[in-house]
Amino acid sequence: MTPQGDANGTVFEVRQARVRAALELAGIDAVLLSVGADLPYLTGYEAMPLERLTILVLPRDGEAVLVVPELEAPRVPDHGACTIVPWSETVDPIGIVAGLAAGATTIAIGDLTWTRFTLALQAALPDASFSPANAVTGPLRAVKDADEIAALRAAAHAVDAVAVEMRARPFGGRTEADVSREFVDRMLEHGHQRTNFAIVGSGPNGASPHHDASDRVIRDGDVIVCDFGATMHGYCSDTTRMFVVGDPSDEIADTYAALADAQELAVRAATVGTPCEEVDAVARRALEPHGLAGAFIHRIGHGIGLEAHEDPYIVAGNSQPLVAGHAFSIEPGVYFPGRFGMRLEDIVVATDAGPDRLNRSPRDLAVVG
């Protein structure tokens, strides 16, 4: 999905203007952005993680300049939001960037910039102090505009379709890796350009929240955690649905019912003005009467957008209030080492009209063969 911008310029020019305003407030002279989501957010260009330096120099005052390897320059979309400066193999790109940033005494540098480049830039700009760029860009990227929310909704609906299709598929007798590959294939078939993960944790493996799908054969009675997401037109999907081979035991059914209730309460609590930590706390309080709060070992959610994990983080200790446009996961989970695990995840957008749950696939415990 291509952002449209407004009467004040392309969306990238508008975003750059907001970054400049944030730099002004923070007293920072320039921001340098290499690989990572900040670069496509401000230029429309996603750099490959190469040993050749790509970096956007965005000063508080002055034009934005994208320094890029000559062989990569044809990939850069020309939206007119920045000047493109290709560098050839025999040229020192650090010198180019240092020249463009000359005079800056306070610089915010992209959090994912390779250490070798950061150290070289610090040496080339000895009078400048460096700080993480996410302090500037993170709060801006966290608030999604209408086009971004539409892109997230489309990606969510695509993985919803996969979740529905998998309810009719056999799990028993297959390896986790085989089922994971099917999730990957189906996400691509439904319009994602690349997959980010397809976690399939069966039986005791489900107690590892980020389990790598293995050659374990799924058996009768197994509970299976399926957490899958991908990237579609630049924006990420992420959802978790639960499956069980054969009718669940009373313990499994009751545990899942408590988890689903906790997730529903947390989604309803994700209103504009509510502190992030309170959304997390709501789910924990709901699990407490069932003796499950101690089995919930991770935060309840993370922001999502150009990255699968970004601001805001929905976690204890984060008192930041939700604002309209925040997009994030709500994913409580309970884990019992050596036995099983469960998690239920939807993407939610905070709006002035209340929480908008983007994922709409069934949230019950799906019984499969």
C-alpha cells in the first residue's frame, strides 16, 4: 500500500517534517538512519543489510540526503523526499556522511546501524555526541495513520484466512516443521510478500513461547500453539491460534477458557488514555483466580507496523497512555514446562471509538484430526 500524503507534500516529506520538529524539541542537530524500519518510513526505501553503507542524513535544518551504494541506487524509489547520493566501490561512504553531518554536535543514530559504521562515524565526527534514534522516531511511528491502519487490517485479514483454512487441515501424525511450512505457504498464497515466522509448538514444546518448529510428530491429545505472521505491502501481521488433536480434556478446556476470557478483558481495556501497563495487568488479574497468573511469563503485547515488534510495548512498568492510532498485539499466554502451553493473540488498534480488533478469525480452541 503506497502512502498518499497530503496537501503539504508526500507522506515521506510530512513524516520528515515531524522528525525535524521532534529533533528541535529534543535539541538534536541531525538523525542518521541506516538499516531498519525508520528508513522506509521516511523514504519508502528498505535497505538490504549489506556491508556496504546505506544511510539517510536528516538534519534539523537542511535537506534530507540518502547515501546509498551505487549498485543499490536503482532500487530507491524517487518520491522527491530526499536527494539520492550514490557512492562507488572506491569511495569512502563514511567520509560522505561525515561531510553531510559536519557541524552537528548532537546526532541520533538508527538503533540497528551496524556497529562498524557507528564506530567509524563517531571517529569521523569526534565533536558530536550520539544517542539512539528510536527516542525520536519511535513515538512518531507508533501512531499509525489511516493508510497504515488499512495496511495492517489487510495483513490481519490475510492471516485470518489462513487460520480458518488450517482448522480443516490434519495435524496429527505430521511433524511440527511440516505444519509450519504449510502456514508459510498459505500466508504467501494470501498475499504476503514474505513470511516472518510460523511457530508450531505441540505438546510439551508449546511451553516454549518462541519454539522452533521441529521434527516432533504431533500426537493425539496434543495442544498446539500456532503463532504466525508475515509482511504484506510493508506492514506486518501477527496472530496466534490454538489447536488440539481430538477432544480436549477438562483441564485443557478450562485452562483455555480462562485464557480466552483474560484476553477478551484485556482487549476491552485497551482504550485511549489507558496506561499500557494497565492492559497487561487486566489479563493477569483475570488469570489469578484460576491459579494461572504465575504461568503468564511474558508481556501481554507489543506494537506492530513496519516491524513485527515496535513501540508501544504493553508491559508492566510502561505507564504511557494509549493514544488513537496505536496498534499492538494482545497475547496472554500460559506455559507449563514439560506439559503444554497456550497463547491467544490478536492485533488491536486504539481508537476514539474504542479498541478495534483487526483479527477476526475464530478464537475458540480448534479441534483437529
